[in-house]
Amino acid sequence: MTTVTIDKAGPTRKAKYGSMSRDRAWALRWSYFFLVIFAIFFLTPPIYMFITSLKSSAEISAATNPWWVFHPTLENYTALLTSNQFLRFFWNSAIVSIFVVTITMLISVPAAFALSRMRFWGSATLATGVFLTYLIPETLLFIPLFKMFAVIGDWTGIQLINRWYVLLILYPTLTVPFCTWIMIGYFASIPKELDEAAIIDGASWFQTLTRIFIPVALPGLIAATIFAFTVSWAQFLYPLVFTTSTDQLVMPVGIITTLIKGDVFNWGQIMTGALLGAAPPLIIYAFLMDYYIAGLTAGATKG
Amino acid sequence: MADVTLRKVVKRYDDVEAVRGIDLDIADHEFVVLVGPSGCGKSTTLRMIAGLEDISDGDIMIGGDVVNDVPPKDRDIAMVFQNYALYPHMTVAENMSFGLRLKRYPKAEIKSRVDEAARMLDIVELVDRKPKQLSGGQRQRVAMGRAIVRNPKVFLFDEPLSNLDAKLRVQMRIEIKKVHQKVRTTTVYVTHDQVEAMTLADRVVVMNHGRIEQIGTPNELYHKPATKFVASFIGSPAMNFIPCRLEDIAGKLHVRLTDRLAFPLPPARAARYQGVPRTEKLLLGLRPEHITEAKPHPAPGVEAFDTVLDVTEPMGMETLIYFTLEGSQVCGRVNPNADAHDGAPFRLAVDLNNMHLLNEVTGVVL
């Protein structure tokens, strides 16, 4: 009886094992298939931008193969990089982004620490509230905000509209809630005993934050920094609405307002400007990703 | 170095009382272990001493000063956590010196203290490593080192060995005892492991349901338990409890277990239990080592009887035997050469000089 069962079970199990590995092979093939499609899908626009940026206006409008450069030229690059206007946009973007990232981190890291560790009345509600704030799109907010700044200007005489620094007030409304939320998540993953040990060792709340939490949650901090930088670098609606003079513009808005003249599109320079504009976030990703290592808490507690 | 005193300490969470009025005096240099099943309030008590939990009622004193509202950092205590809680981004030396660096001790003194603690714990060659490069036992040593370098008034240990494997646990237990013998700092140690409690403690505090069941030296708890809970919690295998009542047969006090089985009590015990009502429902408490194979010339107070063994467990130095008496399973310890076998008849002897008599309803040891 027993032998019969074993004889029966033997081949069945073997066949099943074989089919499992075949399943795996197919799963891999499908993953590669879709990954390749996605890669093509996402890489085509930048490649097309790059090709176009190397063409002269004449070649762009000529009826040749748009995927090939017959007479490569750097004239778009030299034109933009020697234009004070474009450098001004770049400079504005850089200043705004650096300030916004700094402001965001200075607000959201302590806020996340307080919300995740100091149990106080209403802290849970406040944490949810922070997240809900993030869900309100800026398309709903820009008109009331514009009105608010106009009223403030009328009452106090402090003119904020059409000044680049108005963006330092506007962008954090987008970045602070999200970064706070990310950091709450990272701080929550730090074992409670770690701050208890620090408190018993004599650390104040502030020292616990700066000496323990920030170093331990560094990957999260970097993720939040990257997010805040990307949001402020790519933000379009607020600068479009709130800044108009060319010396106050940031890059995304600057490119479209100065390089599109009526119905004349200076495609070569637009593409070049967009590529150059995409470079800083790429460089920052590449640089910070090295530090973006998970598992920094390894060894703190029993793993 | 200081004594620790708890006066009517209560911890309430909303409507649950985790700790229900604890009184405890811990002398200077003493090693006290709080032991009990999970949820008995032992960790909460320790955390209240540390200042990590507020106390709902009562007073906690360290070195004679009431510290109810003193923050943890000003209580001059050090704590070792179950999961070590080492700072993962700091080296072993930095972990150990963190507290001293916060207090801005001179560099030379920090170094000498860290070196001394590292030598004491045998982790000198590890001081430049990060916690993730250490094994569990090494991490626990570092956690202890972090406590030692602070030279605090009180050490608090919260189940420090629970995460280690059995062999390492025994080794670290000895290490902890050695460290205490050297530094003599007042220590409060929480564990759910009664063996750890017995081996480490000067005095053991047995807790259950947020109350102290009994405080005593390991031997007192083992030989003179106050309640059924303590009697069953301390000792492995646990004490046997057999339903019984007292009966006078031919003018002598007997303990009757079954219709056919009744033992005369030795004179000392008879005198002690004379006043117990004969109708009272009682439990006979006998440790396994007091149920052994019958010998040809029994000592006074040792009574023999026949039974059939259910299961035998040879342990090498002894054999554990299990049999059924009036529906309850009873465990005994016999000589490995006593020829005990599963399902075989066997003649056993109970040592009534070491018996305990408990009230079945209240669980109090009479």
C-alpha cells in the first residue's frame, strides 16, 4: 500500500517541479518583454529631444528623416549657454530649489519626529491632516493663493507677486506635507528602544533627533530631499501664474515663454533647454543614489 | 550606587491596571530579579523605575529621592534592552561613550572608562566595529558596556538574554553575574525565565497579574512558596498538585489522596496542619524530587505506594516518570538505574517532610 502511494507521488511531484521552473522561465520572459517596452516608451522622448537639439532650425523644418542628424551642430547649445536670459532662468531655478529643499527639510524632519515619537494630544489626527493637505492639487489652490497674495500686497504694501521668492512660500505647501509623511514612515521604522536608550543616556529630544534619528534615517532623508528637489525643479503652474517678468522666471516657464514667440516654435533651442534643464536632477540622483542604501538600521536590534 | 524603593506604585492604561500597587525595597548593591509570566507587569514596573513610563499612583525613590517627575536622564540609571538597542551608525566605542559624550566628559576619562568596560566584557578587539558586524552575544556585551561606562546608581535589565540561543544565554548569565560581582551596582533585572531569576538574584520578586506574589531569596521561594502560583512557577519540572483532604485515622493525622491511598503525616507537619478543618478541599504540593523510587529502609516521613507509570523520560542523570493519581498527572524523579519503564508497575515513595499543603480555592500555602 505504502509503495503504491510513493510510486504515484513520485512522478506527480517531479512533473509539478518541472512546470514550476517552466512557469518561472515564462515569467522572466514576460518581465523582460514588458521592461523593454517600457524602456523604449520612456527613453524615446529624451532621445528624440537629443537628436533635435543637435539640428539647425533649417534641418528641423526640412522633410528629412527626423530620427537622424545629417548636419550635427552645437549652435543651439552655444546660443542658450551664452544667453544671459537662459542662465538667469537656470540660476533662478537653482536658487529656488536649493532654498525650498532647505526650508522643507528644516520643517518636515522635526515635524515628522514630533508626530512619530512625541505622543501629544491630537498628534495622530495632525499626522493624517498633513497627508490630506498633500492630496489637494495646486490647480485648485493657485487662484485663491493669488488672491491672498494680492490682498496681502494691498494691505501691507509687501509685493510678493512677480517676485521669484514668492515661490519659496508656494513650493513648501507641496513639498512639506509629502516629505513629512515620508519621514514619519522612516522614523516609525526605527525601533522604540533606540530613542529610549538615547533618552536614558541623557540625550534631549533635539539631541535624539540630530544624533540618532537623522543619521539612522539617512536613506529616508535622501529620498525626501530628492523628492523636494524634483518637485521644485519641475514645478510649472505656480511660477507660470505668479511670475511674469523674464528676470523672475524659473527654467520650465522661462523656456516656453521666451522660446515660443507667438506661433513660432524654436524647437532646437526648446529641446536643448529641456535637456539642459533635466540634467541637474539626473546628476543629483546619480550622486545621492550611492548614499541611498537601505538597511542602515542593520545591527541596531535583533534582526 | 543607591537603594531603590517603590511605594504603592500603580500603572493604569485607560481602564486596565497593569501594575496594581507594588511595594518593594531594593537595597544598595542588591541584585533583584522581577520574574513572572508575560503581562504580569514586570517590564512596566522596570520602565517606571527607568522613567520611560509615568506612574499613575504611588512613589518611586532612588537613593532616597522621590523621582516620580524626574526625567530618565536625571535619574542616573542605565538600562539594557532585550533587543540591545545599539546605535547602528556608531562604532562599539561610540555606542558605549555616547552618554558620557553628551555629558561632555573629558576625552581622556571617556577613553579610560570605555577601555576598562571593554576589558571587563572581553570586547577590546571589537571597539572599532559597527553593531551589524557583531554577533548577538557580542551586541549584548556592548549594550552592557554602554551601561557600565556610565557608572550609574542603578542598572536596569529588561529581558536582556531572551534573544540569545540557549547555550549563549547560560554563558551571558554567568557574565552578568561576574560583572555585578565586580561593579556591585544596584541591579533590577526583568525576566520571564525562572532559571535566570534563580541563578542571578540575591532576591527574586515573583509577579502575577500586576501584583507581587512573593519576595524572597531563590531558596526561600523554592522551599517555602507562599502561593500556588509561586510554587508552580519556580522549579522545573513544576511542583505537582494532588487534590486531597486531611483525615484523622487512629488518632493520627493523615492526608488522604484517594479512597485507597492515605499517608500519615510526620509529627512536625501534623502539628502544623492540626488546625485545618478536615472538610476543607486541599491540594498536596510535592516537588518531583520528593517522589522517588521506594528504598528498603525508608527514612521517617517517607511513605511508599504502588502505581503504574504512564511515561518515562530518561534524562541521563535521572529519569522523569509520569503517572496518574485521581485524574491528575504527577511527575517524579527516579534513579536512572531504578528500572522504570513506560506502562510498567512501579513502587514509589513520597517524602512528606517536604510536602506543602495548599487551599484549593485561595491557592494559599498553609
